Amino acid sequence: MPIPDFIVALRSKIGHDLLWLPSVTAVVFDADGRVLLVRRSDNGAWTLVTGCTDPGEQPADAAIREVFEETGVRAVPEALIGVEATPPGVCANGDRVQWMDVAFRCRHVDGEARVNDDESVDVAWFDPADAPSLGPRQTRQLATALEGGDRAHFQFDGEAHTPTPAV
């Protein structure tokens, strides 16, 4: 998978140090209620469509761009379904990364699902009940998208902070 130029430039300055990056996840449904999944070329896992947000790019635009780039499917975002930080991870090349992921429920508009770049080895529509196993975060994102509605998932690990009054 090609590394975006802006990340290559950052990595030239920080090496393998932890890099905080924005990302998107698209949970795309077709008219039959099937979900679009991609089989990643780097690890063979089936996943929802994900990707890195480019500098200045709106998250919803990034999600729709990633869907098209990876699958040839044109979609539209319908609802924000989640915002959360992923745990830090290490890429195969040793780069440390942590993602701030923004997830959207999307609707298929046009296009036949196909492998459309080198990030995937397979692309397919699945009945959600028969879909391959996804990781915990993506399983939750799929469940939230299936619920419909417009309530987004987020995690709050802290407590409310009250500002100290000025004296």
C-alpha cells in the first residue's frame, strides 16, 4: 500500500515515532441490505472500507473517496456512526501509529464492487449475518450502522471537568 506523501514527509522528520493520524471507516450498504467488505492485501483480513484522511479533507469526503478508490463503488454518507481513537499500533515497517477514526454509514449509489487498487485482494457484498468475522471495533461499527438512526458511538473515559472560577 502506498504511503501518502504527507506521511512520508512527516516520517522523514520523526522516523518511526508514534504518529497521530486521522482516518475514516465507511460502512456501505446496498439496496438489498448487504454490507461492502474488502479483503486486505497486507494481512488477508476482511474489513470495512478504511483509509487515511488527507490534510484539509473533510472526513465524509475521505470516506467516499476511499470507498471508490478501493472498490469502484460510488456511495453517499448517510450518518455519522462513531468517533474514536484506536489503540497505538506498529506497522510492518516499524512505524508507530494511532488513528482518530471517524465512521460513517453509507449508501451504495452506483458501480460494481471490484478490487480497484492494490490495497485489497478481494471485494464483496455480504449479508451482515453471514459476513466474515471483523475485529471488535468494526463489529461494533457494523452493529451501530445496522441499528440505523443517527446516534454515533463514542467512548468517554474521563470525568466532567469544571473550570476553576477566576478570582
